[in-house]
Amino acid sequence: MNKLVMFLKGFAADYVSKYFKDNKKEVIGKLNKKIDIKFLTEQQEQQLLEALYEVVIEGIDTLKDKK
């Protein structure tokens, strides 16, 4: 059972990481449409989301490396 759980955790992390990397523009675009930070311009919001996106991908990749 532990082998199955470990496989599924690794598979899920790989899948999410690949999906986020392959669909970066689409995901960030959709997030940017939903988020409205009053004191930032659209371009600044886009830059902020891209920076956060990279941090999330790094975190997911770190989890993948721990398997």
C-alpha cells in the first residue's frame, strides 16, 4: 500500500508541475482577470502573478524531489 501511495503522490506532483509549466500563460491570464489589486496596474499584477507562479512551481518541484 505504501508503494501505491508514494507512486500516486509522485505522479500527482509531476502532473501538476507539468500542467502549470505547459499552461503558464493561460493560468496567469485567467488569474489576472479574477484578481483586482486596486493599487497595482494590470501590468504590475501580471508581473506579480508571474513571480508567484515561479515560486509555486519551485515548491512543487521541491516536493517532487523529496519522493
